[in-house]
Amino acid sequence: MPRDIRATQNTKIAKARRQAALARPEILQPSAPRVSAAGITSMAVKAEDPETRRLIDEALAKRERR
């Protein structure tokens, strides 16, 4: 059962959540570079790491064998 929260408490909780989200270190880091799409999609996609792509391909290959 959810807690009964007063409007002032709700505002304080929301402000604290925003501050905690802004304090996360990954927000301060630059995002991965974007490259133009190689396929039929028309929007830019994030550049992929070759090692990550290899792991994904292996996992999909295991699924297809089942």
C-alpha cells in the first residue's frame, strides 16, 4: 500500500530526486559519438564497439541454434 504523502513532501521528494539524478557522474561524461546510418534507417545511430557487436552476434547465434 503506498504511503500517504502531503503535497509539500511530494515537492521535496521530487526536488531530491532531480538533484540526485543531476549528481550522477555519467551525466557529466560525453556520450558516444554518433555516425550516419549504414542501412535503410534514416537516423543517426551510436557507433558500436566491435567487441560488443561480437558478443551480441554470438548470443544471437546461440539462440538460432536452439
